[in-house]
Amino acid sequence: MREIRTAALIGMGAMGAVFAPGLSATLGDGFRVVAGGARKARLARGVTVNGAPVTFRLTEPEGPAEPVDLVILAVKDYAYREALEQVGRFVGEDTILLPVLNGLDCARQAGEVYGPEKVLYASMWVDASMENGTAVYNPRGMVRIGEARNDPPGPRVLALEGLFRRAGVRCRVEPDMIHCIWLKFMGNVSENLPCALLGVPYGAYREGWPADGIRRALMAEVAAVARAEAGVELTEEDMALRNRIVYNQDPASRPSTLQDLDRGRQTEVELFAGTVVRLGEKHGLPTPVSAVMLQGIRALEAKNAGTIPGLPEAARTLAPLF
């Protein structure tokens, strides 16, 4: 495949901020952020990414447009279906679609709309947050990319890797992206959700501590459903890797689901715990800890929404989604 020269990104939040500054600097007018309405008005004032003010070329999701070489989808799960529709006018015969959402099914869903031959896999191993137009991410993080198998990588994967390297986006082509996505999913479920339910940062995860016991139980549930659903083996070595990652996190860092609850936003608990519970039921596997995460965080969402009787004026802290 030829060099990627044009790209569009939808979802200028924490994950979008990992890509947008470098792609804008590298591609110039060949890069645009897709946004409309109030979101476009906020982005037109610019955002701050790792302390640097940045502005982007903005494009409405409606109206005529030329296809681009690459479309990056960086929205939350609950906005994904709408985003897939909105980027349709940027998708041409040779366009690569790169969903960078959490979860297991976003590549399949994009393939159902535009054809699986257009879609590449991505897994975001990047600690990032965004609030009020200010994004912060760890530049040591890694975007892992590829087709399902990459031994060797195909021309589309190499073209994407080349673009990211030119743009300063740290990336790695994974030999087995399906295993990689399940491994990241295990981290999202086991590390993200207990912090959210307990209202604690990553510092709660220390060997032998109560929250760490919950985390390890969730890893075991995900490993069981991964084996049953996809034939993916999440090994003791994989779990040891997640242990090293979480024990070396900034103890004050707050994972994304906790950030969403802090700000009164809808969470991705259905994508995480909901998926584990659903797959457990499908394969006859018990997932009791995931079920507690699911119901507990649903209750916290209801608390934020003010729908629980007897609460003294439940406060909403709805921050704008960029």
C-alpha cells in the first residue's frame, strides 16, 4: 500500500489526543478532526495536550467530503454506532479503518458496516485522561496495531506503522492481535472496575491488599471466558505482566471508569463487566465478581443520575465530552 497521506479522527477525547497532535503536524491539511455542533465549537477554541496548546482542522460529520486513507475511531463504546455512520463519507475503496476503543468487538462491528478488509486492529496501552479540554497521556505508552495475525505484517499494517512513526506515535505491530486485545481487556476489567466501584486510585493495588484480591479474581474470570469464547489462552505469564503493569502505575492515577463516575458521565461497565457476564452465561461459566462489578457500577451511575429515592440532592458533574 502507498504511504498514508490523509486521515480523519472522530473522538477528540483522551485517546484521540494520543494521535491528533502528531498526525496534524505530519499531515498538515491532510488531517482533520470530525466534530459538529457544540463539540466543534469547543474544539475550535483549541485543546491542550501534555501542556501544549493545539488546534486542528475541523470537519462537520455531514456534507460532501473526499475519502481519506485512514479513519481513526476514538469515541466511547456507547457513541460508536453513531460514529461509524458519521465517518461514512470519508471511507473510500482503499481507506483503512482503525477503531481504538476498549473492548472486544469494535473491529468486527466496523467490518459489518464497511467490510472486514478495510479494518485493522488496535489496542491502546496508554494511560490517558482528558478534562475540560486538557488532555494528559503518558508518552511512554504504546499503540499496538495489526491484522489478526502479523507474521509477517501486510502492506496496510506497514503503511500504518510508517505513518505513526513519522508522527511520533509510539506503536508496535503485534504478532497476534487477538491475544493482545484479550490481554488488554483482562486489564480493563480487572484493574479499571474495582477502582471505580471502591472509589480508589491505582495505589489500592498492592500484593496482598483487599482490592488486589478482587483484581486477581476478575483476571481469572476473564481468562476462563477468553478460552471458551475465542480459544485464547491468557497464561500465568500474561497475568504476571498485568501485575507488573498495575504495580508500577502512578498510585494517584485514576482509571477511566472512575474518571467517568467522578464527572457524572456514562461509563463503559457494560462493555467490560457486562461482556464477561454475558459470555459466562453463554458458556456456562460462573462470573460472580464481574456480576458484582456490573451491578455495583450501575448503581453508582444511578446515584450520579439522581434516580435513587432518598438521596439528598444527588449532584451531577457533567463535563463536556470532546
